[in-house]
Amino acid sequence: MTLKQPTWPRFLSTTTLVNCATLGPIGTKLPAPGTWGSVAGLMYFTVFFAGSYGVLGTLIMSAIGTYVAVAICGEAEFRMGRRDPGEVILDEFVAIPLCFLGWPALIDPLPAWAVFLIGFGLFRLFDIWKPGGIGWLQSLPGGWGVVADDIAAALVTCAVMHAAKAAWLVWGA
């Protein structure tokens, strides 16, 4: 099976495409753009996902977002002439909702703000550190390599948070 780069973003102007991939000035003007893209992703999750779709809906919406991000980030990477440019942060933005699969079950016994903070921190840790096979995913072609490592980091974050909650319920309560 070969992963092909979607071709539909080719009709977009370079300015429009890069602005989508960098979330406008967030990726190009702020220090630590991946962190700011993750903060924007938290807002995206809060407004569009939290308590709205359940696990299946979040997975479906995230699959659509992932496909769009693969297409846009891959084309932006090509037009910018660099592999996985740091200012391209649409990948972090679309991955963050996956950190919170199973919301709101994650919040008991912690308040929602603590779950956000823990999820954000773990996601950034795994996105930067890239343990296990997460780092290998960046070698996938085009936008797949840009986005796949962030999706994996989000899913590992989700698994760690659910495991921590389960451990708390078994041993901490």
C-alpha cells in the first residue's frame, strides 16, 4: 500500500495554502509555533468537540480533519521547499482533540482545567520526544509524515491519561 498525497489543494494560491497550514500568524509570528498550534487546538477541541460528539463522532471528525491536514500540510511543505517546516502547525491543531477521546469520562476525579493541562503537557512531551515508533512516522511521504506523528502523540496521550485514571480509581480511591 502506497500513501499518496492528496492533490486537491493544488488549486489554492500559495498564500492561502500557507496561511491555512500555519494558522495564519500563529505559526509564523510566535515563538514555539508547535506549542501555540497546540493551544489553538485546545480551543478548537473546547468549542467544537467537548461534550458534543462522543468517541465515535470525535474519531470521524478527526479523520476528516486529518485528511484535510495531510493534504494542506503536504502541499505547503512542497511549496515552501522544506521537510516538515516548524511553522506548519495545522498538524498539532487537528491532533489535539484525539488527546481527549472519552471526554468527559476523563474529568472525574480531576477538574476539566486539570485534564486540559495534563493532556496538553503530555501531548507536547510526546510530540517533541517522539518515543517508540512515533519518530518513524515522520518518514512517511508528504503530508502523511507531517501529520501522522502528531496523531500518534495524541493517541498515546489519550491512552496514558485513561491508564492514569484507571490506576487512580483502582489504587488511589
